[in-house]
Amino acid sequence: MSNNYLKAPVLSEKMPRGIPYIIGNEAAERFSFYGMKGILVIFMTQYLFLLPGSGTEAMSRPAAMENYHLFTTAVYFFPIMGALLADIVLGKYLTIMLLSVVYCAGHGVLAMMGSTAWLEMSPGIVLAIGLVLISVGSGGIKPCVSAHVGDQFGSKNSALLEKVFGWFYFSINTGAFLSTMLTPWLLNWYGPHWAFGVPGVLMALATIAFWMGRKVFVHIPAGGMGWFRETFSGVGLNAISKLAIIFIFIAVFWALFDQTGSSWVLQAEDLNRNWLGMHWLSSQIQAVNPIMILLYIPIFQFAVYPLINKVWKLTPIRKISIGLFVMVGGFAMVGVVQGWIDAGERPSIGWQVLAYAILTASEVMVSITGLEFAYTQAPKKMKSVIMALFLMSVSLGNLFTAGVNHFIVVPDGLADAKSLVAKWGVEEADTEVTQATHDKRKQSAVEHGMVYAASENGFELLIRGWEKSIGEDDIRVGYAPDLS
């Protein structure tokens, strides 16, 4: 790294010069990630077997959902690797650049599936290679980018940090909306090469944008093993232990929420998708979530939270608990819709949009609150590590869901699924799982069990247990970036 690079923030009240490059990088990177991720399940069930060398049978829905959630598990596991690599060895800038190149390579591999360059390999193997590379790249840079933003600010302009994180929310959700609308259309009309290639081009642009800002960025050197020993001292481990129970319940939330990219997409295949004067592709329905996020954040901040606070003191933990309750309504709605489908009806996609509206409200209360809470409670030198551990809760939730779908695929999956749900301590699990006579009902039983575990048992544990051990004076409030 050049010695001419800034090693500390410039003392100025103005916005740091490197911020536009970071925001541009984030918008393009999120476009690439959500565009690719949004079409994965449809690609695996409807397109993969059509590529040369794939065989003749399409991938089953449960197998596709299992692979989707295993991929998501990997994406949110690798942030811990990126955080340690940045803080101990390379520093944030070099870590982001290196892993962005890996990220681009993964997109390139997906775009070339089925082409002559891969005739020696089945498209399924190529898909796995591409997803592993994207997992390492996307996951590894997640905790580094937000921490790199914080590095750009000094004492005189730190008040602008909240505004920048607001831009982060906007760029992430704008990129997610545009890509989720565009890539399903590309897949439908031009095939997988274009559908995976365009997100790859956007990731390449994201990498170039970040590289262009190198001379105006503040480059904080890596701390080496001394940083590691200091970070994981008694104070650091105490901070992790206090946040661990929150991360467990957030893992349950993500085990359910991330099914919007798998089982909800497949349910949309069976719905009447003519809505608001247009025909929606099943993968495009996910685009309503980022738009709702942008609408809900100010509504909750300036209306919902103040209203609740008038009758019940609203702490971060109570926001999360309410969000877990709200989540029940979203899954109840898709359960009703699935019942109509099983009865031979073809309900409107508008019913699933209503479920999204409920689930997005839950996301605002659980995910955003949990992220901000974890960020503000973390010691200054542990921001990257705590953010990586927060993201690992997403990984654990998706690992559970992948396991459930694996049990659906294997012949004795019913008994195994019953055993797993029982571990959540849910009384209703036995009745629901024993009634599961086919794939959809087995999936539904496990989902309902997890919802009950998160809302009924979780509410009491979070409120009575956690708040007794953590005094109100110890709870700091603040603002943190969206890392999703």
C-alpha cells in the first residue's frame, strides 16, 4: 500500500471525499447480489437441467430450497473471516479489494454456466463453484465496508455519520429493488447467461468505483495479533456474551424471513400474478420488500414508535419482541394462501404482497433494531467482529432452514424434522409435524413451530431474562449501517 495514503481522518466539518465512492460501490454491489440471489431458486428448478451436461431431470423444489439456504448460510458465515482478515492482516481497503475480485470471479463463473468453456464440468458443479466464490467475496466484505465508512470520519464531522448510514439504507434498498425487478425479466427473456452476467458487470463496476476512491480514503492499518489479544480480552468477551441471546432470536427470525427468496417464490408460481395492471414473474414479487423498507423506516421512526412509547416504554429489546409477534401474522397469511392453493384455487399474488407488508414491518423492528443495538453496544475496537457475529445469526438461521429442507428430501425426513422442531421447545410441534403428510405440510409444520418458538417463548425470555441482567443505564442507543 502506498505511503501517500491517508492514515487518519482530515480535521474538517465537511463530508469526507471518499464517501461518494463507497456509496456508489454499495449500490452496485447490492444490485449484483440481490439480482443473482433473487433468481436462484427459479433457475435451479426450471433452467439448470436445460443446460448442456445437466441431465434430464429438474431439481426438486425442496432440494433447490436447501441449496438456496446453504448458499445464504455461507454468505453470512464468511463475514467473520473478512473482519479478522481486515483487522489483523490486510486492513479494510485491501481486504475489500481482494475479496471484491473473488466476488467478480464468482459472478463470471455463473454467467458462463453451460458454455463451451465448462464442457468438462456439469453445470451443477459450476453453479456450486460460482456460489462458493460469491459467498467468500460477498460475505467477507460485509463487515469491512461499514467499518471503512466509520474510518473516514473525525471528531469534527462525526455528526454526519448518521446521514451517511441513511444513504446506505437508501442505496442498498434501491439496488435491491431495481435488480429484483430486472434479473427475473432477463432470465425469462434472455436466459441465465444474461441474468447472471448483468449482476456480474455491476459487481465489476462496484469494484472499479471503490478502487477509484483509494487516494481519498482513510486507510487504517491492520492491528496485527496485538489487536486480536486486546479485542478478545475480558471486556470483549463480556460484550459478546451479553449480545449472544439477542443473536439467537434474530437467527430464528432469519430462518423464517429468508424463505421469501425460496418457498415464497415457489408459492408465487402457483398464484395468479396479474396484479396492478401487469403480469409479475414469481421472482419479481420480492421487489416489494425493499420498497416497503424505504417507506416503513420513517413511518416507524416518526409515528409508530412514538405512539407505542406513550403507553409502553419502548426499549430496543421490546421492539425486537414485538417484531417477532408481528412475524406470526405474515406467515399466517401465506399459510392461508397455501391452503387455498392446495384446495385447487389460484388466489391473487396480492395476498402474498399483504404478507410481505406484515413481514417487512417485522423486519424493521427485528433486523434494523437488532443491528443498531449490536453496533452501539459493541466496544469501539470490536465493531467489525460484533457486526460479523450479528451476520452469523443470519447464517445459523439459514442453516436450520436448509436442514429442514434436507429432511423433506430424504425418505425419513418426517421423523428428523419432528425431532429438530422439538428442540425449540414448542408444544405445538408434535401435533403439527405428525400431520405433515407431504412436502408442503412438513415445511409448514416446521415454519409454524419456529414462529411459536420465536414469539411465545422468546418474548418472555427476552423481556424478563435479558433486561434483568442488563440495566437500562448500560443500554446505549445509536445508529448502525444496514449490512444485509
